[in-house]
Amino acid sequence: MMTKCYDCMEEGKDSEAVAVCIVCGKAVCMDHAKELILPVSVGKPPEVKRLHNALPRIMCEYCFSNTLPDGFCV
């Protein structure tokens, strides 16, 4: 049995989940998943370098829209 998208179930739809929100833990489908790219830096000041490859993180629409303004400077 596959995990179902929580948001789709609330809308009366039946969609398979592809990810889990890193904030609330809710399973989400491709339509409800939002990708947040976190930059990665290495080294010690004053020689800090930003890596080319960032870390992709998945959030649900609710957490994405309610967390970013308060917790991140993007």
C-alpha cells in the first residue's frame, strides 16, 4: 500500500505521496510539495565558501508559506 497525499485526501482526491514535509511530517504529492533550496557553506571565517550544490528540502504548501517569512532570509 502506497502512502497517500494528506492535502489531496482533504480535497477528496486520491493521490500518491512523493515526499514528506520536513516541518510537519505530512505526506504530500508533487502538486502539493514545495522545494526549498538551502545554500551550503564550508570553511571558517574569513575563508568561507558557498558550495555549488545546495541541499533541496521538501515542505508542504502550508509550512512553506508560513515558515519562510518568519524563519529564513531568502
